[in-house]
Amino acid sequence: MTSSDALVRQMYEELDARDRAVVDEWRGLGNDLFTSLMRARVLGDGPRRHVADDIHEFARRSWSGDYDVEFRTTCEHEAAHAVVARHLPGVTLVDVVARLGGGGLTRFRTPSDQASATVYAAADQWVHGLRCHVLPAGNRFGCGDDRQRLLRHTGGDPFRIREAETKAFRILRENHTEVLAFAELLGQANGEPMTFGG
Ligand SMILES: [Zn+2]
């Protein structure tokens, strides 16, 4: 890390949580930290600039079928499963992969159906909930059968489904930066699986 990298990192860490979240939106597009600070306009007193404010950028990413957006969406989808698994008691994360050609897999172990349901609910809560303005193509690029697994582990009980979704959403909101960092690592792994203690 060069001294200017350290300075940029320090500027980021001194922002309040709201401004950091705006910067994270820009990082989510693959911008480096310095570029993200500039584009979010968080260093001055004026209005902050969100990704969704940039209509041109939004249109480009919505309609171009950009490959990087696909891979990024897969990485974030799997990162959401993985981070929720890491924060649930009694769940062991085994391995995570985001494949370059699309699709991915997060494997974990738990004896609890409700914990399983919460991990399976996570990707949808992240991609369509917390990140819908940044990942416009949605879950097309993640693992496909989360919904079926959610139904299986809850027996289709609407109360238990809601409970799993709410808990996943809360964990993801509280660990927003960790999900983005995890997605970044998956991206750097370049299609290779990341293996954990399980
Ligand atoms: Zn999934």
C-alpha cells in the first residue's frame, strides 16, 4: 500500500456511515476507492451523488449486457449468502464460488432448517432489496434455486419465510461493507472457489 492509498483509505474511514454508503455504491460498480470518493462527491459540502442519480450510467448498465456487471452480480449474490452464513450461530461456511460464465454456489452446514432458510433468503434480500439500484439485472446471475430451497426449509410457512427474509435483511444491512468486501475477494478469486474452515 502506498502512502497515498493509505491517505485515501483514511479519508474513507473518517466519513460518516451515510457518506461511506454512497461511496460504497460507486465501489460496487468496480471503481477504485479514490475514484469512488470523487464520484460520490463526499469530500465537499454540496449534495452527495448516488449511483442512481446518474441516469446515463444507469441506462448503460441496464441495457448493455455488460459482462462485468453479470460477474459482479454473481459475486454479490454469493457474498450475501456467505456473510449471512458467517453471522448466524450454528452455521459453518464451507466454500463459496462465483463462476466467470455466470452462476455460483455457496456451501454451508447447519442442522437448523430456519438457519438454512435464512441463508437461502439472503441473496434475494441483497440483490433485489438493498442493492436493486446498483444491480439492475437482479438475480438472473446468481444460483437459481434459492427460492425452492427457502420453501423446502420452511415447509412453505409464510411466517417462517418472512422471519428468514427479515433476519437475512437485517444481517446484510448491518454488515453492508463486509458483503461488498467479500464480493471483491470473490471477484479477485476469478472463478476459483474460496474455501473456509468447514
Ligand atoms: Zn443463491
